[in-house]
Amino acid sequence: MQSKINSFFKSASSSASHKQAIDLPENLSDDEEDFTREPEIPIIYTRRSPKTYREDDGVLECDDMNKFGFGEQLVVSNSKRVLNKKRKYAQFHLDLGQSDFMFRNCKTCGFKFVPGDEEDARLHKEFHKTYTHGIGLKGWRNERVINMHSLENWRVILVLNDDPPAHVKKVEEVIKRMEMELGDGWIFHKHCKVYLFISSHRVAGCLVAEPIKKAYRLISKSDEKSDVTTTREDRKLTSTTLQFGSISFQREIWRKNSSTESVRKSEDALLGAIICEKDAVSAVCGIRAIWVTPANRRKHVATRLLEAARKSFCLGLILGQCQLAFSQPTNAGKLLATSYTNTHSFLVYTTNLL
């Protein structure tokens, strides 16, 4: 019995070894051995970019965000985690027929801006402050100070055409601001002398003077005014009578002579006209333009600029107040020239076009 059992296990082990020898023979080549092996499957893993998000999570992709202009900051609604610190809002407006849709015009500085837009509000604030108080100017190392009042923190400096580029560039900026109110293309040329009134590190006023050779004296209004007296003969009387029982009403219409109305119209037309004498007089300094910021008017800024020009325009010579000639003045310019020179017959000259 034991012999049968031993023979059974011996035959099983020998058959297994024989099968192994058949499956894996020793003399197989490398190619045949690779053929018998199982093929290896490579596993490739690519990490998803942190800036791409699925629409399933309720968050748009970065390309869609940039397309609509909502900015670069994304917040996941579930975790409430800030993915990027940069954020930019885009404001939309509804056109419902508003009269002031999108743009509003500032009544003081005339700047047009969009209400609610942060960038427009910032630009309007800067422009409004520059327009009302003047262009910023801290000062230069080498500047020609004509007049100075340390207690009131103001000074008047002179800038010429051959000064450093920084000085000339600042003058050009001030001239552009003047042209917004006085008109462009005639205020400044290379032979002009520019006086800047500096107050609280801002240009509060500017005067442009030029050398001239002749001027004309302004003719003041005639003291004798022709008073037109209307007599009874000059009027045409028409009467109508209204009778109400025993009471009668009489209406009279008085028509004045037509010559009175023509005189009044001619006087109104001459109010803005400039009438000068035919004979020219010699003059040296011509005030081409003068300008003061709105917040600094009625503070004697123009008078101080005129005083600085009168004392420093000619080297070694101080001009009199009546020796300053003004370009074609407006109504405000007439009041300034009359107040400064204490006469209605001040000097006027013709400016040459640039």
C-alpha cells in the first residue's frame, strides 16, 4: 500500500517538472522569451492645469472669463477659496432712455465722465482739481524768482525760451490749459516771457508778455451823451374812447420817434467795440495773455503778475503802469486794465498771428 502511495506522488512530481521543462526550456532565445511574457501597459498621468475649471462645478474656464472680461480672480463656491488675488470688475449700463446715459458733463471743469466708473471718477477728480486750483509744480533748483511772499506761501517766477527743458515743458502744459479758455494758436511764441504765479505748489496764474514797438491809446467813452428829448410834437397821439353808460374811458397811445431807438441800438453795439486813436505811441512791453485759475480769482493774482512783469521785463528799467500795453481785451480784460492803470485810456496793441 505504501509503495503505491509513493509511486503516485513520484509520478505527479515528475510530470510537473516535465511540464515546467516544456514551458520554460533553458535553451530559449531572448526574442522567444519576450514573446512568452505578458505585455506591459504604460500608465501616463498628466496633471491638470490649475487655471482650467469645469463648468460642472459652477465655475467658468479661464478662456471664458477673459472673453467676457470679468477679471482674473476666481472663487470656488463650495470651498470659497481665492484662486487669484487680482480682480477687475466690468460695469454694465442699461440704456432705458436716460437723457444723461453713460456720460455726464461737469458744470465746473467741463469734463465728461461715466457715473459709477472708478477709472472715470479718478480721472475726473484729478482733472477737476487741476482745472480749479492749477497744475502742480513743486519748484526747480535754478528758477528766476521775481516776487516772493514767504508768509502767504506764493511767488512769481520767470521762464524764458532758452531755459532747461523741464521748465519749457511745464510752460507748454500751462499754455495748453490756457488755450482751453482763451483759444488756441495765438498765446505763446519763442520771443515771449512767461510769468508763473506759484501758490501751494500749484500754478495759480500765468502771464505771457512780449516785446513790442508801438501801441494805440484807447478812446474812453464820451462824457457828453446826447439826450434825446421827446416832445409832444414828436409823438403821435391816437385815442380811443370806451363808453359804459355815463362813464367814459379814454385810452391814449404815445409812440416815440424812431430816432431814439436807433441811438440806443448804436450805443449797445459800441459797448464791446474797441476804438483807439489813429496816432501810435511808442511802447516796450505788451501783455499778450493773462490767466488765473477759477479758485484763485478775486485774490489779486493778476495784479501781482502785472507788477512782476512791469519790474522785470526790461533789464535795469522799471516801467510805469500806464506803459504796459494790452492785446485786444475782453470785457473782463478791460476791467482789469482800467483798475490797474487807473485810467480808461490805456494802451492797446495788435498781436501778430503765429
